[in-house]
Amino acid sequence: MTGALLLAGQLVLAVTLGWSAAGKLRRAAHAAFRASLPRTLGVPAGLARPLAVGVVAAEVVTVVTLMAALVVPALAPTGYALAAALLAAFTAAVAVMIRRGVREPCRCFGATDAPPGPVQLARNLGLTAVAGGGTVLTLGGARPVPLTGTGGPPGWSGGEMSHLPLVLTLLTVVCLINTVVLALVLRQLRQQSTLLKVSIEGVANPAPIMLAAGATVGDFTATTVDGTPVSRADLRGETLVAFVSPSCPACAESLPGFVARAEARPEGREGVLAVVLGAGEAAGRLSDQLTPVARVVVEPERGPVSRAFGVDGYPAFGLLADDTMVASHFVLDRVPETTAS
């Protein structure tokens, strides 16, 4: 029975950490994860990039070891120990974020809308307990049921294979359910992408969402969340601009891509202006996500900056050359990265 439980724990840990790594491997998701580290854990900005890469690398190595142990049970102690160390670090990170009062979503296990809380802490503690228990058992000589039917420790009995069909059946059912759900989600996303493409490309001249190319930004004066004044006179060189709202689903979908593009700006934060439309805790969380990569202004809808840029909806993205609009659109990809594009 112990061998079957170890096998089940091994599979649970491998799937969980594999899903976590996959959720952070996409460029936009990885950029969002990297950008969140200074805000959520207080990591120095210079260490955020190597730490983010290291976390994903550790997840991949752990998953590979756990999967290899399905065929070579002797690797099980190493796989369990790596998982225990990694999950213990994740648990400590969540505890630190809760203690710091962080309200930004925790990205330890990929993209999520939920800020760190008791549920995430309990989940991590449970996974850490599984990994820790597996480490103790395997270091003591116990081994998971080998999928090859060989390679067990001295005294291992093939009788434990009687539990293997049940474990594999449960795993097969879970995989089938995940496959069906994934297929349905992908189908829905494909349909939405098709409709969005038609709505964007099928209209010869869609209504502008902010000042059109060639227009000059109006006069405005505002103060960033850092307490720095900003006005039209401060718009020098190329400036990437975004107007977003915490109540806008399209804004949330565009945010990782905008953060990634803002991070790549050679001018740094001085070359990016982000305006958060709204108030309250949700606007504060959105502002916190943007502050590391942009000068951020929080104002109500139709505030002075919005009026100066002629914003009629959101998300609205634009690229300026000094105070003149080069391009604007509600789809970030429709705005060139530089004026030379």
C-alpha cells in the first residue's frame, strides 16, 4: 500500500509543479511573474530576473526527476526532496506576502486573480506535507510502485502491484477530464479570437479610442502615485502610454503584455506613462503592478489626463513622440514598439 501511495504522491507533485512551470514559461506570464517579485516579496529589482529564471528552472528539474522516478524508483528520494524544498519555499513566500498585507495576486503557481490568503497557504502546506512525507519514507527505504514492474528495493513484493491498476485508472480519469476541459476552453478561445479579429479587421475605420496619429496631447497637470508632478511638458522623446481600469477584463488580459513591453523600454520608467482609471483597493492593486515599470497616475474616469488624451474607452494604448501621438489603439499589438517601426 505504501508503494501505491508514494506513486500517487509522486504523480500529484509532478503534475502540480509541471502546471506551475508551464504557467510561467510564456513570455508575458514570465514577465508578469518577474515584475511581481519586488512588489510582493521585496526582492531587489536587480535580482528579480535571475530569481524568476531560477524558480522556473527548479520546477522543471523537479518535474523531470519525479517523472524519471516513475521508471527508476531509486530516483524517488531525490525527486521528493527537491519537491519538498521547492514547495517549502513557496509556502514561506505566501506566508511572507500575507504578513506584508500584499493584495496583488500570487503568481507562484502561474496566473491567478486571487491575492495570497489562507486558501493558498493551506494548499501549499498540504503539498509540502505530501513532499516531506514522501521524502522521509523514501529515504527510509520505501519505494513507489515502479511502472515497469521491476527495480523495487530488497523485500519489495509484486503484490503491491495490485494497487497499480487503481492508481492508473484514477490518473487516466483525471487526465481525460482535464483534456475535455482544455479542449472546450481552447474551442471557446478560438471562437473569441475569431470574433475579435473580425471585429478589429472587419471595420475599415474603427472609432478612435483616444487621440489619433498626428494629434497633439492637450494640456494637463497630474501627480503620480510616487508624488512626482507630470504634465504635457514632461512628455519628451518616445513615451508608451496606457489607460486601464481595474473593472475592465480586456485591460487585465492586456496587462502582462504591456508590462513586458514597458520593461523593454530603453528609457525605463520615464518612457512609460500609465493612467489607472478608478479608485479604491482594486485601483491600488493595479497601480502597484504598474509602478515598477511606469510613471503611474490614478484618476477618475474623464479625469484631466484622460481628457487631454481624448480617451473614450479602455484599454487605450498609444505611442508618443514628444507630445504628438504616433499611433493609438485599444489592442496593444496594433501600437508599434518604437517610432521607427
